[in-house]
Amino acid sequence: MSAEDFNTRGLSYHSQKKYEAAIAMFTKAVQVNPHYSVAYNNLGNSYREKGMQKEALAAYQSALAINPNYDLAHANLGVLYRNQGRYEEAIAQFDHAMKLNPSRVFTHTTWCWTLKEMGKSAEAIEACQKAIALDPSYKWAYRDLGILYSETGRLEDAIRALNRALEIDPHYLDAHQVLASIYQRQGKDEEAKKHFNMIEELKK
């Protein structure tokens, strides 16, 4: 098989959360083509999901050694640094990624969540709104925005954002979970129950 074929199989395994199988496929991809920066980036993502941080770092660094202007690899490296609490290094990677590709929604969304973790809620909300402006169908940005609104007491805004996520994907578990929690806080037991029931269905 070609490197591209191995990469495609790896993406399929990764989407199924079969990270070990994904790592095997991405590793074969870069063995076939050692200059395949996309596969190195994807390998880093699977390593990161497995909690193999050193391996993830090496994979992202390989991707960027091949293509220093690969904005997605910079963004994913930023996520790795954020997960390690290395916020200044994460910020540098996100800044660089957004300069290289200002329209990549993933980068703005991960930047939003980083700002949230840093306690900068207003800036995080602005980053999520920017992501939504770039792609109004990006459900993850609505989920993050809903959580931010909820944490800052803007419950009705949170409900609107999360319902928008569910309009895009009615089976989006995270959105149902956050909505159930908000309705419970508001004492709207029937509304909360609907989402708790949906959560149980989705987990089957």
C-alpha cells in the first residue's frame, strides 16, 4: 500500500478511538514516505490521545522539521503543550498557526479552550465566536461556547449555543450532558430528564 493508503486507514482507526491500530498505520505511512508531514502530525495526535506525550512531541517535531509552515502541526503541538500546563509555549504555537492560516477553525477552537483554562473567559468567548464566524457548522465551538456561557452565569446564552450544536448533530453527547446539567441547575427537571434519557440512549 502507499503511504497515503496507510494514512487513510490510520485516520479511520483514530476516529474509532483505536489508537494503537492508528499508530501502527501512521508509522507505516512514514516508513513508506519519510517526508510525509501529514502522517507525522496524525501520528502525534494518536500518541497524544494515548497519553504518550514524548512520542507525540517527537512526531509533531518531525512534521514541522519537514514543513515548518504546517499550521495544523503547530496547533496540535500547542494542544500538547496546553495539556502539559505549558501555556506560554502553547500560546506561541497557536499564534504561529493562526498567522500561517487565519481561517482554520480548529486552531481558534483550541485557542478558545486554552484561554478558558487560563481563566480568561471573555477572551475565550471571543475566540469561540471567531471560530463560529469562520464555520457556523462547527459543533465543537458551540459546545465550548455553551460551557463558557454556563460558567459565567449566562445560562440562556449557553442553552442557545448548545441547542445549536444539537441542531448540527442531534447525537452530540457532550452537548446533551452540558444541557442536562444547566436545566438541572435551573430546576427544570423535565427538560433535564429529556437530555439525561438521550445520554443513556447514546451510551448504549
